[in-house]
Amino acid sequence: MDKKEVGEIIHFFSKISVAIIKLSDELSVGDTVSFKGATTNFSQKIESMQVDYESITKAQKGVEIGVKVKDPVRAGDKVFKI
């Protein structure tokens, strides 16, 4: 399976299970991504994402987005599009 790095986790809000991802490539709702780090390794489909509390369906490179995640992630974890 080909994976392409699309971003990096810069913050994680554990109470609401939301990851802030700084994108190095575009990402859309419906894409499946994997989160990889020292203790992180899981995949999930992007159900929704937000920029400044506004729901969006597509984000461009360089944007910081909030995404609900099913497992904890850490700053520095990489995000790959599968």
C-alpha cells in the first residue's frame, strides 16, 4: 500500500480527542489516513475537519486543521494518506 506523508501532529486535545495537523499536502473528508509515531500506529477515515472552528471538506498544504481521532496521538507524529 502506497503511503504519502500529508502532515504532522502539532497538538492533541485529549479531553475531546482532537488532533491538530499541520498539512504538508492537501487532505479531504473521506480520505483514509494513518498516524505513525514512537507509540502511535493506527489508521482511520477522516469523517470531518475544521479550521478555526469552521467545518471544511478540503484543506490545502500549509493549513492547520483539527480532526477527531479514535486514539491518542502526540506532537511530532506523522500523518500519511493511504
